[in-house]
Amino acid sequence: MTTARAAGILLGKELRLEFRSRELLSATIIFALVVVVLFSFAFDPTAAESRRYGPGLLWIAFLFAGSLMLNPSFSREQANETLDALRMAPISPFAILLGKMLANFIFMSIAELVLVPIFAVLYNISLAGIVWRLVLVLMLGTTGLTVTGTVFSAVSAHARMRELLLPLLLLPILTPLLIASVESTASLFQEQPALDRTWVAFLAGFDIVFMTAAWLLCDYLLEE
Amino acid sequence: MKARLGITIVIAALIFLAGYAALFVAPDEKTMHAVQRIFYFHLPSWIAMFSALCVVFYANIAYLITRKRKFDALGVAGVEVGVMCCTIGLITGPLWARPVWGIWWTWDARLTTTFILWILYISYLLLRGLLEDPEKKASLSAIFGIFAFLDVPLVYLSNRLWRTQHPQPVIAGGNGSGLDPLMGKVLLLCVIAVFCVMVLVFIDRYRLELLRNECDELRFEIESRSAQASSLAASFAGEVNE
Amino acid sequence: MGISFQSIEKRFGSLAALRGISLEVQPGEFVALLGHNGAGKTTLLRIAALLMNPSRGSVQFVAAAKESSRPVSAQDGEFKPKHAIGMVAHSTLLYDELTAAENLSLFAKLYALGDVVNRVAASLADCGLESRAGSLVRTFSRGMRQRLAIARALLHGPALLLLDEPAAGLDRQGLEWFSAKLAALKQAGCTILMSTHARNESLDLATRAVALAGGSVQHDSGTAGDPRPLLAALRAEP
């Protein structure tokens, strides 16, 4: 069975599991919203300030919410040792990892789709004319987040204090992603929105590097 | 034993020499004067740190491929030494910055990314502490180490693309860079001295880890032999009873 | 499909779980793996299931004569042993938040089985859970979960069945069904490795008994020998 097909089957399983309860998704969205609102107490933004600080705030909210959401990826499999069942099946280990990465990507994207309009309203930032370019930046940033986050979820699933460990490991690694995403988003929020090619290329590069590393290391990641 | 003592003395002498040179031999820098002398230890500690972390990267990959515990030992030794050098760099930096620019710290890109690096490798040590099974500890920290190392150029690149408050690099890159030849010689001496200290500590820590592994092996041997002996005794007793 | 353990050693840090186990299991044998908790039975089974690599030694799979004629595609070549291995473990290996049918469908698809819907329905009917096909596994009793776990292991028709204390939690009816299933599988030439530390009816089907203690083989009744003396030494199920 090809990796892609196996990953697709596993993606179906992850989606089914999550959409049955929707707990994780709703908690993620609400948490990100809380972060966004909290920031508004920290400073009362004028329009220009919103445009300047907004992207940073948005991406920090996504990173925080994401690193909490990514924890259960692998710890959910520990309840009945279902990860063993997946590892025994005739599929490549990368298919298991890829299935989870795709699921996390979808969940995170849904959360972002809900949050970005709310954020635009709360901080009076117009999204007209930049929607598709913003979607591109969001997708690239989210890919980096979910690729590294899923790998680290597998790493921290074996450790004590995993709820604290995952953000601790993940957030420093993601600083280049944060910088690049914030800069790309900021250039889109300007008076004359423009897609900053350098930063977008950087984001793509970041995604490729870590996706490749995940692919090369997944055997060691999932083995007992 | 004697050779190691000899080498340690030589390196100690070297670092004293370097310190003396940095403080008294090197010429005074025209804008920053005496404070600039911290640079003679600030830059070498970065070089030492970076070298240690390159070795860690190699050790991490080697462990995953060969599964030999010595590479895991090399990795943990390198990270501890790297964190030490990074700490020195992060302390000497502000000590230099305060008199020169009037601030202890700034969140400019280069400083920030170095701080991140420090956090990353401390997290490596934290991760090891939170994992119990030795094999998992070795393989998962190797994976994290590889990711952290791959992150380093990305962090640096994102920093270069971003604006920075650091002075134009004095040695290489940028216009108006260049160094007084005597300064250059002193710097080279300091780089070598600090590098040697780093290597010495690295090797010692590596040896310590290997010894710990050896102790574990011996403990394992003792336990397995006593287990065999007791099961043998039990089966004899069983036979006697029948 | 037979399995051959060659000088298997397994260490967890400074704990030795298996010390030099060499065992040849011929295709079609029914091996009862005996021993107290901590003897290494679970570790050996997990190594056989390819979930774990031994610290030293190797595991090899021996295809029975009639199996080698089964057509296997080039892609499957990489995973061939896995297609033929089924395992019932300490944990159920089931997703509590999926229904019984969904659990079985998932694994049917992962093992690339055809006609998933009918196959799953047949399997559920066979283990007596068809009325609960649409219920979440979370709502099942222990005995029902164990039955489903066994059904999951047998879904892809494995030629090598690894059972780690499979009777745990099964009620009277479940045990009868399970013994009948094992008898049928044995008849069909399936190789079975079952670990247990107490007596149950399925042991009557065993053709061989291997007793482990402290990570090594203490007694082995052998391929051609009589397992009953060793089995008789087991205490009865409480």
C-alpha cells in the first residue's frame, strides 16, 4: 500500500475521531480567541498600531493554541496502545506521521479560518483585497507548525510533563517561522499591501527542511 | 594520566597567556577603549560553542545510524559544553554592551536568536531528564538535537533578513571592516585558548558519560549473574524436594 | 507461517528481559508460552510482532509450502510478514471513540483487504457483536472489547497468530467462541503462539509448550513432543 493511501486512511480516522467530539477544535479556537482578547487589555491599539502589532499577536495566538492542540496527537494513541496496532499494519511509519500531520493541518486551518475574521473585526483591520495572499501565508506558516509540532508530539509523548514539554520544545524551534510569518502578514496589512517574496520563500524553505527531516527520521521517531 | 595532567597545565597556561594578552598586549580600541577587550573572549566563546554544537549534530546522526551509546555520550557532553559556552557569550555580551551602548540587552535579531539557541539546548537537557528509558532517551534526544541544529541556520538567516542592532562585523563582511594586525594576533591566541579549554572540558565530560555507561553495564552483568545463580539454586532446590 | 528466533536478547536499560532465546516454531504449530509475569513472554511476542527490535539476535519468518504460492504484489514485498501476522495484546488496540464497525473497517483498509463492508459485517456477526456494530467501543464491557480485539487480529486472516493472555476478560460464551475459532485456525494450518499464566480450555489444542523464566527457556516440549506434562503444572483459572 502506498504511503499516500495509508496516510489518507489514517487521516480519515483522525478526522472522524475529532469531528465526533469536536472538543479539541473548540478548545483550540477559544484559547486562541482568549489570547487575542488578552492582548487588547495590554494596549489599546490605534489603527496604525493594529497594523503594526496585529500580525505578531495573531501568530503568537496561533502558536500558543497550536502547541496545546498538538499534544493529543500521539498521547491519544497511548490509551489502548493503538499506535502499536498501526505500527503492526503493513504501512510505512511515515504514513502514520503524515496522516497525523495532515489532520493537525486541517484542524489548525479551521481554527485560523474562524479566528482571522474575528481578529480583523476586533482590531479594525481590513482584509479586502489580501484574502488569497493571506491564505497562502497562513498555509505556509501552518504547515511548518504542524510538521514540527507533530514530530515533537511524538517525542514528548514518551516523557513526563508532556503538556509543558511540547510547547517548550516547539516554540523556540519555531522562532524563524514566527518571524517570517509575522513579516509576511505585516507586509500584507500595510496601507499598500504587498506579498513579501523573500519571507514567503523563507517560509517555504522552512517547511521543506523540516518536512524532509521528519521523513528521514520518522522510523526512529516511531519505533519502540 | 601524566599526559592528561601535562595537557591540562599547558592549556591552563595558554588561557592565562591569552588573558594577559587580551588585557595588556592588545592595543586600545579607538571608540570603545578598555571595554572592547571583552571581545577577545566573547567571540571565541561563540566559535567554541558553534564547534561543540557541530560535533553534537554529528553525534546525533551517528547514534541514530549505529545505535552505539558512545555517540549518545558524545552528544550529551557536547550539549553541556555548548550551553556553557553560550552562557559565557550571553554574559560577556551585555557586559560589553552596557558601557558602549548604555543598554544591557536588546531584542535585536542576533542576540535574540542566540538566546533561542541557548534555550533550545537547555531544552535538550531537560528532555533527557524527563525521559526514563535509556534507549528512548538517546534516540529521542538525538532527533530533537537534529531538529535544533537544522533550526540554527534558519534562525540565523531569519536574523540576517531582519534588521539588527549589532555593529558591523569587525572581522569579515560589511564595509569598513578590518582589524589592526596586533588585535588580530591577540584574537587568534584567545580563540585557540578558549577552544582548547572547550575541547578539554568536552573530552572530560564525554569520558565521564562513558564511565557512567560502563557502570550501568557492570551493574547489569552483576544482576544477570545473580539472577542466573538464584534460578539455578531454585531449580536445584526444586529437584531436591522432588 | 513459521517463525524462528535466533539468540534473541532484549535489554531495557539495565534490565534484561530476554537472555538468549533460540526457538524454531514450525508452520502449523500451536505453542503455549508459559511463565510467570516478568518471564519475558510479552517481550518475546512483541519482538515476533515486529513491534520491537531485539538488542541482539534476529527473527526470521518461514513461509509454509502452500503459502509461497499466494500471489503477492511487488509493493507488498516490503511488508510481507506484517500481512501475515495478527496479534492480541495486553491492551485492546482499539479506538474507544470509534464504533466497532469503524474500528474493523479502519484495519481492514490498512491491511488492504477487499470488500470491506461485508468482511466487517461478517466478522462482527461471527464474534456476536453485530447488534453493537454502531456503538462506540467505549460503551462495551470488558468481555465485548476482548472479543472485538480478537476479531480485529483475525480480520486479515493471519498465518501467524500471536496471543498475549487472550482469554483475559472473556466470559463463558466468549471463551467457547474463542476456543472454537482457535480450533478452526489450527485446522487451517495457522501457526499460533499463545502466552498464558493460567489454565484455559484453548490450551487443550496446544501441540507444544515452552516455559520461560527469567528471560530464558526453561523447558520446551519440542515440535514432536507432548506438551501435556508442562501444561498440567499450570494452576487452574481462578
